[in-house]
Amino acid sequence: MRNNTPHWRDKQKEQQLEERKEKQSPFTKRILVVDDDPDITFTFKKAFEEANRISGNKTSFHVNAYNDPLVALSEFKPDFYDLMLVDINMPEMNGFDFCVKIFEVDVNPRVCFMTSGLINREALKEQYPSLSIGCFIRKPVTMENLVRKVKAELE
């Protein structure tokens, strides 16, 4: 008797086809969200899904979200993402160290760091000279402001 559960390779093929379709559309913006709080990643994904629903045929967003930066690193696809939204304070690895690792394999992605704390930009520039530290999103953020900030960053 055959198991009706799709084989992992079938799922992998489906995901590859989906990614190919998204890559073909110049209006689709691919966003990587890395935050250790599952409520944040869930809410952000929903915000971008709602933005897609409202925008019609205009720019749409495809979001991949991770709650573990180490898993996000292991599954990262160079030259795939248009923007990364990365939490600064995560238990496994802070957001800056995560981005340093990402930039070893892909120098192109733009980054918005997310935090609920205070930021000392000068100290960060000294500690992470290889990072372009410019975009910050302060949490909590309304979904409207999140989408607006991301759209502005992608222009």
C-alpha cells in the first residue's frame, strides 16, 4: 500500500517551481525575515500577504521567514533576496553577525535591522565596518508602517 503523503523530493520540486515563477516576475520582491519570535515572523508574513491582496497587479512580496538564524544561514540562497529584515537580538546569533556571514556568500542584499532597543550607530559602524548599517525598523511596528518602510527601502 502506497503512502499518500508527498515525498520530500516532490515538495522540493514544487518549491523550486514556485521560486522560478516568482523570480520571473519583475514585480515580485523577495524578502527574508529572520526573528527568533514566531509571533513576529507570522505577523510580518501576514502583513505582506495583505499588502499583496490590496496591491492587485502592482509590486508583490514573497516572504521566507525563519526563527533560527542558523537555519536561515544554512538555507540561504545567494542572489535571491531583494531585502532582508533581521532582528538584532537573537539567542543563537545576533543580527549583525548573521549579516556578516551572509555577506560572505552574497554581497547584494539590502538589510533592515529590527530592534526594540536603542541603537548606537557609531559604535556599530566601528564594530561591524563591513556592514552598511542604515535601515532600522523599531519594534513594535504597525503593519502599515512596516510595509511602507520596506517599499521605500526597495525603491
